[in-house]
Amino acid sequence: MGDPGNGFLDLRTLPAEQRSRFMNSVANGKNSMPPCRSVLTTEEIGDLFIYVINAGNTLEAHTR
């Protein structure tokens, strides 16, 4: 889960219950992904989480 084989954490694959992991990964960076805490507020990262989780669920539903 999470690494599509290119060293990047695929945040779309995180389950909704791993919100804190998403928040930490976006704020502090993970693997090759740079930190975004200087660009995004905590609220904006939370909004991004909701968007990514919803988009991932929509994509999953369309690929079944």
C-alpha cells in the first residue's frame, strides 16, 4: 500500500482512518515528497485529505 513502485507515497491509497498519517506525510514530507507545511495550513491539508479520500473512492467505484 502506498508505494506504486517509484519511491513515492501514493496518498490516494491511504484508508480514511489513517488521516493523521496523511496529515503528517503532507506537512512533513515523505520519501521523495517535500514538506508542504510552509505552503499549506493544517486546515488546508485537512481539506486536501477530504478531497483525496473522496476522489479515491470515486475512482475505485468506477474501476470495479
